[in-house]
Amino acid sequence: MHPRGSCAAAGAQPLWDRLGKAIETQKLSHVGFTATGCLGFCDAGPLLVVYPDGVWYRPTTAVDIVEIVDSHLKQGVRVDRLVMVLTRS
């Protein structure tokens, strides 16, 4: 069981599966993909961080993942509508 407010509880796994397949299918050899533990913003998840750019995304659908891959990972263009603005209380 996943803690309430976690990325896993928010349905992240299907999105990460889609991301992994997209990276592999499109042969993006310059892209590494690593699942992590909590990034500290559990109520905001699922979250995806693109390094070295330091861009935090909040994808909620498979379409969001495709857009991030096609725009940011392939072309280097940030997807502003999915960027997560982070604030800590």
C-alpha cells in the first residue's frame, strides 16, 4: 500500500511505463530514466524532473508524457503548460 499523497498513489506507474517505452521506442540514447523515492512534494505528484535543466513537470495523462518526450527530450523545448511551480510550506 502506498502512502496517501504519494506519486504512486496518484497513479504514476502507468505514466512512467509510458515514458520508458517512449524513450526506448524513439531511441533517445541521450536520455536516462530513473525512478526515485519521494522528491518532497508528495501531494503534487506524480512529478517528473528533467535534468540538467532542472525542469519539474506534473504529467497527469499519457498525452502529457508524449508531449514532454516530443518537445523537451527530443527538441529541448520546455512544455510550459505542464511545468510545476514548486513551493514549500
